[in-house]
Amino acid sequence: MSRIGKLPITIPAGVSINVDDKTNEVTVKGPKGELKQWVDTCISFEINDNVLNLKRQTEQKRHKAMHGLYRSLLANMVKGVSEGFTTIQELVGTGYKAQATDQLLTLSLGYSHNIIFELPKEIKVETITEKGKNPLIKLTSCDKQLLGQVAAKIRSYRKPEPYKGKGIRFEGEEVRRKAGKSAEKK
């Protein structure tokens, strides 16, 4: 058995899971939203007493891989619609600013122009600016994959550089620093 695939998924109160047998599509609804995921036909489902278990047909290597993959995807969907996911990014650099209005994020990152990024409707954005601290971008969504993709796109506008550490980084991320030219002269 797949170590991940055999773990049961506990379904919290307020979350419902529906499986369409014809298309093998799983729909998870909860207080934070609704998510859909197609699942390979080699995986079957069993729901007993608010616990979802996934079973596979054979012991083929591909079926073992699909077993763990779809268990992780469905567990993330259940967690997303019940609790949600949050990513916090930090803007490190003099004059770097972020401002959010509805689904538009305006970034001032030291370029000659501001970057205007339109967010998908599933993602909520909040910017936090405190005096003496780096500006923060807080992204919240029920879809973990979409949240990670949008956070990576925002980070790609100004990746942290290794000499001064300026750029957009995830909160708590350690940036490997390099010594500059003056360190070699000794």
C-alpha cells in the first residue's frame, strides 16, 4: 500500500463530498467554497462515518503513484473548503510597496513603472504596511494549487537577489547571501 494513499481523510462538519460515477469527478463543498477534481478510474472511494478512504485496483507502480497523489489532492481540497490556505509574502527593499484594491494588486518594485497584477476571483488579497517593517502581501484561498501558482507568479516579478537580499520572498524564507567583490581583496 501507498503510505500516503492508505491514510484516511476525516471529513469535518459542514463539508460534503459527492462523487460522480460517470465522469469520476469529486466535488467537495464547504463553508469556504467549492472545489472539483477529476480522479483516475483506477481509484475507488469509500465513505464511512465521516471518513473517506481511497482504494486502488491493482499493485501496479502507476496505480500506487495515483493512489498517493489523489489522496493528497482530496485531503488538500477538504482542508481548503473547511479552513482555507494562507500565504504571506514580504517585500524587502527600499521603496518597495504593495497596494490592493478589489482583485488588483499594484506593486512598486524599483522599476520605472508599477506592476498591476489581476488576481483570480478565488483568491482574496490583503496588504499590510507598518512603519519600520517590510510591506506584506497576504493571499488567502481554498484552492492550494492556485494559491501557490499566484504566489510564485508575484514572486517572479522581483526574486530575492543574493547580494543585498532585496526582492519578494515568502515569510520566513532564508535567502542565501553571497559576499561581494570587496571580500575577495584580502
